Amino acid sequence: MKKIYENALAEYQKAIKADPENAQAYLNMSMAFHGLNNGRNSILAARKAHDLFQKKGDAAKAVEIRAKLRELYKTYDIKPEDFK
């Protein structure tokens, strides 16, 4: 399973390199990091996805990601202020 997540990360990174505003790629990357039990990077990618979806005016997706972020913070016992 680890190899699947690693391959997915490589693809999402390519997509982001081609389009740095690709919010969905950041969200997918967050889930791949989560699959690798890499909480910090999962949260960072989800936060970037949230910011990009907000910037695009997709409020529904931004709300969905905020809920996912709450789960990630709890799962990895990380607080938002740990990133400042």
C-alpha cells in the first residue's frame, strides 16, 4: 500500500508543478500523505487546498476541507498554532 501512496504523491506533485493553483491536487496529496501516516505534510497540503478553494470561491469544498482538517489535527494530535 505504501508504494501506491508514494506513486500517487509523485503524480500529484507533477500536477501541482504544472498548475500551482490546482486545489484538488493538493487535497489528493493530503490524503496520500495521510495514507503514509505523515500528519504534518497531510495537514499542510490540506491547508493549501483549503486556501485555493476559498480563493476560487468554492465555499462548499472549503467547508469540507475544514472538517477534514479538524479530523487530521485530532488524529495526529497537532494544533493549528503548531504551524506558526
